[in-house]
Amino acid sequence: MALSVEDLDDHSKYRLILEISYDDLIPFILDYLKRISAVTVFFLSACLFFLGTAVKIRINIAGYFPLTDIFAHSCFAMIVLPVLCIPLHELLHILPYYLSGARKIRVGMDLKQYLFYVTAHRHVAKPLQFRIVAIMPFLLISTATIFLILMMPGLWKWSLSLFLFIHTTMCAGDFALLNFYFLKNGRKIFTWDDADKKIAYFYEEI
């Protein structure tokens, strides 16, 4: 049964443990990325592995293609592909929200913090629902990109592998939120957003 925001006001069952303004997301992200856990080890390992793969591919194609072509593919990977990927990344956050019953879904951006975000206004997300929302873009985009790297020829292997690393770093906020849940040691965390006030609330079940 879906919970409502009003249900979380029952102090005998739920306790507010965190309130985050959207203006303070970067300090929150940096804080929870610095807290070592299986989640952050996986995230940092994925970043290093994908970066190492890109460097190896770059070394392998040295001398086979003109530097102008390699430079063009590098720019494509670092600028064009990440920009084009933003709508897809956010859509992959939206879909699990929508499938879990959320309807007042909004997409926003904060250029001061270089952030894009998806929020479901006054929709209470259960722990598993929120984890799926957070991890979905990383899983699907990484899987699709790895498949393309394996299938495409040399220069495309380079640009796609570089993009894979960049997109993984773009998922830092998602992994910070996953780490927040992970560090709660199995406690049941519910969250909802007031998109008008731009505040996220996190409650734990007592």
C-alpha cells in the first residue's frame, strides 16, 4: 500500500532524519561520496576501470588514425555525447518513478551547481523504489555503451569508452544517495520531495 506524506507525520511510526535543500545538494553529494562503503568502493572502482579502459584503447589506436580525427572523437565524447545523454539519463530516472505511481514528476537544473535532477512532488518513495530510481541510468546506459564499445570499430571504441567514464562520473549524485541509504544499516528509509520549496525529506521507520 502506498504511503502518503501525511502518513509520515505519525511520529510513533516515522522520524524525520534528514532535510536537504536543493541548493545544498553538492555538499551532501561530496559528503556521502567521501564515506567509504561498498557503494563508494564500487563507484570509484567503476570510474577507474572505465578510465583505464579508455586510456588503453587510446594507446592502442595511436598511429592508426590522424590526430585530427582522434581529437574530433575526443570532443564528441567529452562534450556532445554527455549533453545528448542528459535527457536520456533523466528519462531513466522518470520511468521508475512513474511506474511506482508518481505523477507530478518534474525535471530541473541548477547551473550554479552543474546539476540536473528529477523530482516527484509529494510522492513518497519506498527504499527499493528509490534505489531503482537512483541506479537505473547508470545500469542501462553503461550496459548499452559497453555493448557498443565491443561492436564498433577503433575510433568509436575510443570515443565511447571515454564517454562511458564521463557518464559514470555524472552519476556521482546517484551513488551518493545510494550510499546514504546503504549507511543506514538496513533501516527502512522513506523519502518525498516538496518540488515547490525545493526540499527533499527523508524519514526512517521506527
